Amino acid sequence: MSQRIAKPRTTAVILAGGTGQRVGLSIPKQLLKIAGKAVIEHTLTTFERADSIDDIIVLMAPGYVPDIEKIVAKAGFTKVKKIIEGGSTRNETTERAITALGEGLAEGEDRNVLFHDAVRPLLSQRVIDDCVAALERYQAVDVAIPSADTIIVTRTHGEDGEFITEIPDRSRLRRGQTPQAFKLSTIRRAYEVAAGDPNFQATDDCSVVLRYLPDVPIHVVAGDEYNMKVTQPVDVFIADKLFQLASTAAPEQNGEEAYRELLTGKTIVIFGGSYGIGKDIAELAGSYGANVYALGRSTTGTHVENPEEVDDALSKAYAETGRIDYVVNTAGVLRIGKLAETDNATIEEALKVNYLAPVQIARSSYKYLAETNGQLLLYTSSSYTRGRAEYSLYSSTKAAMVNLTQALSDEWAGDGIRVNCINPERTATPMRTKAFGQEPAGSLLSSEAVAGTSLDVLLSELTGHVIDVRQQDPTAGAAKASGFEQALATVLDRQDGV
């Protein structure tokens, strides 16, 4: 009877030895905050969530190990097993990682290792999985994408400057990314051979294998355009914008019994619950056993722009049920017109309902949600990515909801409160009908689909995310494409989601 061979453990090594000098920072660039979190925290989150990764080692710039220890402890990363200081060069840092990886291994035991730049925080799960799968057949794996630019080779001629000496065939050129993946035994052997070269110097690990183990083929996995490296000042801006625009798919529960088990006895307070999305969320959550308080101007006489009425609604729900687990705000007004022709009353209404009300709801909800480790759910619109004529009030307040979500998710993380934001595309709601009249059947997303995704978000562990709900998705509108694809789709979408 043949014995089943156990799969080797797979370790992600996060290389975080950079200093941030090219970005003009006094701290390592991996500690720079983007979208409310340190760059390295985004990177660690990606590997923490990867099913194909068993554990993580961090090689951090000297003097900053305690900073990473605090991030790991606060985020609750269970896969991070070691945090050690990196070396003065990339080669020395990799050598320290190889030594750490070999500790505790039995004789003849091997493992997979993925070396990844800490300042590539937009890595996808697909690339990680493809690298690990490739190691089942190959000993060395690189990640690369085709070069969109023509590459030239130059030579400097004294004071005359640079001149082109060669233009390589672009069809064969690739831009290298990370992770770079290896069998530990292979990368260890490559460095052992390299140690005998007095001129050894390399900027990446695949080049070490290529030069010192020329008989080992290096397989190439397709990378992603958005797997960018935060190196220059402009990269900070681009990465932050991509995080802001990239959406997340809400994890669905496994069957109706799962919803019922998770919602029975929980209390959900919905502002804007008289009709549309809010009403649908109330009915759906109530059908699964939640204590639902659907509040609205036309049904309960609750005006979200009145802080006292918001406080009273929350205190009433808490007094009657002893808890508040979720607070949802779908209330909003849509006023279209040229700003110069808009009266003060209309401007004041838009700001009070669309901006000040969510702020007041968040502030009043804090103490209740901190008690239950609950969640605040806000709503934006696809118009938040680009304000356009006659939508200045609506678009700007919806952009504010995204920033409020990201800020509060960071501010409240230590209190166990999650904050997320739903971004539905054009949705069939009474508010939209009032603004645009009847539109062609099938051209709008249903409010029921948005409600379903909203419930999935409430029941998830997500925080600080903008979750797209798009009609063309076959699974009830939940966004399933990659974050970068969603970002591009959102940027290009000139339609207004209401």
C-alpha cells in the first residue's frame, strides 16, 4: 500500500528592509499609512487570508521590529511566526530568512518559500495560489508581466550624455514582480554557491538561481498590473487611490440556516428603513430572526438630520433588546441642479441628510457597537469617484462617506467595531424614480440584490471596505472581479448609482 506524500509547508517571507528614502520619509515606507493602514499591514493581511500559506516570517528594517510586533498583535495575525531584523543588503536579508526557515526542519525535509516585497500591498490571492501550485512542478518561480513600454539600452559618452545602443524585442521583455517562489533547498543551495563568488551581488533572488544554478529552470507566473511597488512619491498616491477604489466581494453565508443562526436575537437599527434598500434589509433580517428597528421619516417620524431623534431611536432599541449589533444608514436625498442656481435650503438639506446625519449616527452608535463588537454600514454611490456637472452636492457627500468609512474603520479597530460602505450601481429605488422618472426595465439593479449583499457584509469580518454591487454580476449583484478590475470599472462608469 503506497503512502500518501504530505504536501510541504509553505512560508511567506515578507521582505521589509527598505528605509523609505526615495519616498522622502523619515520612517520606512512599509510603515507609511495607505487607506488607513500601514502598507505592510495590507501585505500581511493578504498572506494571512491566503489558504495556500501556512506561516509568515517578516524581515524588518533594523530598529523597527517593535513596530511590526505591535501591528501583528493589534491585527491578530496568527500566521506570523517570526519577526527578525533584515540585513544591510537584499542578499543579506534573504540569507537571514533562509537561516530562519531552516531552523527546526528535520533532515531531508523541504518547504516552499515565497519571498515578497512588503511594499507591494495590492498582491492578489490568484498570484499567490499560482506560485504555490507552480512549486509542485518547479523548483524556482518568478512573477512577471509584459512590458508595455519600449526598453532601450544606452551608453554614456562623456559630457555628451546618453545614446541608444540597443532596443530589445519588446515581445520577449517582462517586468519582474514578487513573490518569487522556491523550494527552500534550491534557494539555499544557490546562495551557498554564490558565497564563493567575491563579486556576488544581486537585487532579487531569481537572478541568484539563474546565475549560480543555471540548470534549474525558473518558471514564470503571470503577474498583475496592479501588483505595484511603492517606491516613488507618486506610488503612494496611486496605491492609496487604488485602495480607495478597489471593491471587495462580500462573503456569502452557506444557506438560510446559517443566516438564521447568525441573526437570531441580534438587533439591527436601520435609518432610512421606510422604503427602498433600507426596507428590504429590514424585511430580510427580520425573516432570519433579528430584532429590527426600521426608522424613517414617513413611517416612524425619525429625521436623521436631527441628532436628538437619532439618539432616542438608538437608546429605545437598546432599552428594549439590551444590545445593538448593527447600525445601517441608507437615508439620503438626491438633488440635481447647477450649484449657482441652488437655494440655501436645498444645500443645507443635502449636507444635513447626506453628510452630517451619517456623522451623527456614527457618533451616537459608537458606545453600543463597542459593546457588541458590531458594525456600522454606510452607503455611497459610483458618482463618488468623479464629481460631475449638476451632481456637486450629491457626489461630494457620497465621496465623504468613503473617507468616513475608511477613517472610522481605522479609528475604531481597537474597539472591535467594523465599518464598511456599500457602493451600489444605479438601483431601482423610490428616490431614484423621483429624480429620473421611470427608466427602461432591466436597466437598474434591484434594491433586493443590494439588501442581500448588505446583509452578507454585516455578517462578515470585513472592515474599511467599499463593496461594489453591480447588476451584471450573475450572483445577485455581488462583486466578484479583482479589486483592480473593479476600480477601473468604477472609474470608467459615468452612470450614477442611487
